[in-house]
Amino acid sequence: METKKQLSNFLSKPAESDFALIIVSRLYAGSIYLLTVVFLLASILSLPLSAQTTEAKTYKLQQRIIENPRDVEAHLQLAMEYSLANNFVKAVETYFILLRIDPDNFHAYNNLGILYRKSGQFRDSIHCYQQAARINPDSYWVPYNMGLCYEAMGRMQEARESYGRALSLNPSFTQALQRLRSLTDTGSNEVVPALPGLVESQIYLVDSDTGQPRVYSPDVPPRTVARPVKPVPAATPATEPEKISEKIVERIKKEKEVRKQYRTTRKGPAAAIFNQAMDALDSGNLEKAIEYYVSCIITERDLLAEPDNGLIRKGLEHLKERPNRMKDGLFYRGLLIFISGNLELAVPDMQSYLESSRSRGKDVNRLYVDEAARIIERREAEKAAAAAQEQERAALLAAAKNASASDIPEPEQPRASDFVLKRMSVDQIIDEADRLSRESRVQDAVAVLETGLQSEPDDLRLLMKSANAYTDLMLLKGDQEAGRMALSRFEKIYQKAPENSREWAVAGEMIQELKGRIR
């Protein structure tokens, strides 16, 4: 109760971002029970931690916070320890406290986005990642995390664009390149390909020596680089000096190999234009390289995954002060800014380009005009979504104030009767069960779902909801019979769900976990 009161007081104050209201309203409305199932899966794949070691570290961090309540690093490490121990509620509470101390803490937003993506709350996850990108636009693994979230949502085009932004910030980011190529190889926007395991999408804190993000884990020792032992020079007979011509040939060979790594191995017209862009850049013709690169990117978005040899950075420097030095320079500069991940800064250039194109008549490039209009429309859609979120935030704030001002609690609404439930659709039954779960009435939710399964015994959504509800009962009350019912439900889901679907994967993991817990 004390935690809820503190968070309610926090909500009554204006905040720089609106995510906290959304998260708190969902978390303390009763969605913890549903999230428990998802984070139970994390315990299967996470690294094993000694309970004694974890408690000792947690205790030390808590003592640090007692000594200095505004210790940002201690709060962050404590939230990480809670996350590794699968204590979701404590982890989120600690991140909220951290954001009250440091409203622009990058790691808090990024890690909250990861937690909500794992729990299936994709909208909240994307919002947290957007806040993290606002704080640190140069972080290349934030767009990578967003790509994983969009991929799980089935929004493949946005996933590709997110991976492309990650690669534009770090061309050697192999994980983003693998995901982008995987999406390209599937050739379909309808089927969600297999996502990487939880270990590959854990909480990133620092960069490793290879330039890739390194997973936070107290069990992984810090990397040490072994220094090679200097060999003792041995007396060798003097060799003839290498011929100058051979040195030149070797140097030319190495330069060709370096240039080759920036060429694409793809086939098709767009790939040929991409290689022409790299050739033009090597020859010092930057403007021609920009024209070729923009043409191939518009034709085939997947080429964003290829290394650009610094072309984007050089192009932005070339057009920064004088975009009119090139024909369609405003469009080129705006598109390069957009590829770099800053949509808001790209829109003014695109608007100016569209205004100037109206007076050019047939001389205008229609492909560029359409692309500029698409980027502007995307920005307008984001602004509309932000306005809707602001209205939702205001409504939640007003509701929170009204709730705190009222001393009389609302009477508990009874669950629908079996007679009414049998005439409900599957969606209505799920909504009724969710309402009861939010009110901490898990047993009533189970009864509602069982009534729905009498009419639709093979509906995967009802089966998944029922299995999750029984799992909550087992975890909350230690009810072994509920655990056996959950195991039975997950086994049925595993048999009926399509292979490689989300339901099939979750059911398989839960079957293994429940078999180890049920006595």
C-alpha cells in the first residue's frame, strides 16, 4: 500500500515524459499476474544466480541507497539485480524511483522497454525506447531493440527501418545485420520469423572491445586482453631486401580487399547502383556517390544493411551549410538525416523540397517527391499519436486526482452469470476475465474462462488465458492442483498451435518449467 501511495503522489506531479502514467496504471491495476507468466520464462534461459550472492548484493545496494537516496548508479544496479532475479515488480518500482531522481536516465528507459517487450506490452515498450532514443540518439542498440519489438508485433517494414538505423550508427553491428538479412530472406511480411533468444536481447549497458553491445550479468567476469609475450630475437641470417615492385603490388592488393568489403554481394539493379556509389566515393566524387546511394536506397530499402563507408556522414557534412550546391540537395540532405534516425529534423528539408518542386514542373523527380511526402506523412502520424497519448495522459491524471479525492470506494462489480457468459463472444469472455484479473479476482477469472471453453474448447486465446490464470493461482497460493491444470492447458496448446508460433513456443517453455515445479 505504501508503494502505491508513493507512486500515486509521483503521478500527481507533471513529468517530462508521459510513459510513467501509462505504466503505473497498468501495473497496479492488476496486470502483474499476467506478466508473471512471461517473466517465469526468463528464469529458464537466464544465467543461474546463487540466492545468497544475490541477496548480499541487493543488501549492499540497499545500504548504499539508504546512505545516499539520490545515488543514481546504486538504483540502476539494484534494478538490474531485481531483473536478473525475475522480480519484475521490484525492478519496475526501482526504475520509477530512479526516473524521479534522474528524469533523463537513458538506461532506465531502455531497460523498461526490454521488460515490457518480453511481457508482450509492445506499445509501452516502443514508447520507452523512443524516450531512450530522445536522450541518446547515438545509441545504436536502441533502434535494434525497437526492431525486435516491431518484429514481434508483425510490423516488418518498421523493423527493417529500425535495424537500418542501428546499422547507420554502427556499420559493424552484426546482430542488426543478421536480423535485417533474416527478414529479407523470409520474403514475407505476414509470417513472424523466429526471434533470437532472451540472452541476445537482454539489457545492454556497455560496449565490448568488438564494438558490439555487451550483456549485463554479474556472473560474467570483465574481459581481459592478454598481452602477447615479446619473442626473443634469434640470430638469423640477413635476408635480401624486398623488391620495391613487390611492396607496391602487395599494397594495391590490400587496398582492393579493403574496398571490396564495402561492396554488396546482392544481385539486381539496385545492388549495381550501390556499388557504383561506393566506387564514386572511392574516386572522390562525393556528389555522384550521394546521388547513386539515394537512388538505390529508395529502390531497395534492404541495402541500408550494407556498410556505407562513411558516405552518410560525409554527405551530411557536404550538404550541411549549402544544400543548394547539388540539384535536389534539400531532398538528399533530408533523406540522409532521416536515415540517420532523426525524423523530426528531416521534415523541414522535405517540406522545403516539396514547395520548390511545385514550380519546377516536369523537371522534378517524381520518385523523390513521393518519398518526401511519405516521410512528412509519417511525421504527422507520429505527432497525431503523441497528441493522442497526451490526451490519454491527461485523462489518466484527471482520473487519478478524482480517485484520490474520493473516500468512498466503488462497489465491487460481480462477475457475469453462466447464463450470460454462454451468450458472450470469445472477445467478450476474455475482456471479462481480464477485468477480474485486474481486480485480483483470479479464481473468478478462471471460472469465466472455463465457461467460455465449454463453448469453444479449442480456441487458442481462451486456452492461453486459462493456462496463465491457473499458473497465477499456483504461484500466488501454492495450489498444486492449479499447477496441474495449467500444465494440461499448455500441453493442449502445444498440440494445437502451429509450430514456430508464439503460442507454441510459450507453451513448450512453460511445460518444461511446470514439470519441474509440480510435485
